[in-house]
Amino acid sequence: MDTQGTIYINQKRVTLAQFMAGAATATDVGVENCPSLTALPDLPAATYVRVGDCPGLTALPNLPAATDVHVWNCPGLTALPALPAATYVRVEN
């Protein structure tokens, strides 16, 4: 993953190592401006997911708990996973 971007877990900026260690229990995840990012780790507890300006992103993991998903400026993303809990999904550009 490109570490030049910004990564948040539960509204706190974290390092790549912290993100990888905390991804399984994170409920609020934000990833922005990571051009080399191609995929995210599993995010089973994430209810709020926002990913933007990641042109290399080709896939999102399963997001079974996600109620709010916002993805923007990720042209490599061609499909979304099943979002069974989602009440708000926004995909831009």
C-alpha cells in the first residue's frame, strides 16, 4: 500500500502498520490519496467506509457490517462487493 496517502481508523490518523493491525476491529475506516493501493484488508466490523483518490484500487473486501460506503476517484474499481447492511452507498467518478 502506498503510504503517501492518509489512513484513518475510527477518525484517528494511523500508520500503515496500525491500519493492518487494527483493520479487523475498525468500525470507521478512511483511506485517501493512496495511488498504489490495489486492495484493502478485510474490514468485517467497519460500518462507515470511505475511500478516495486511489486510482490503483481494483477491489474492495467484503463489507458485511458497512451501513455507509463512499468511494470516489477510484477508476480501477470495476465492481462493489455485496453490501447487505448498507443504507447509503455513493460512488463518484
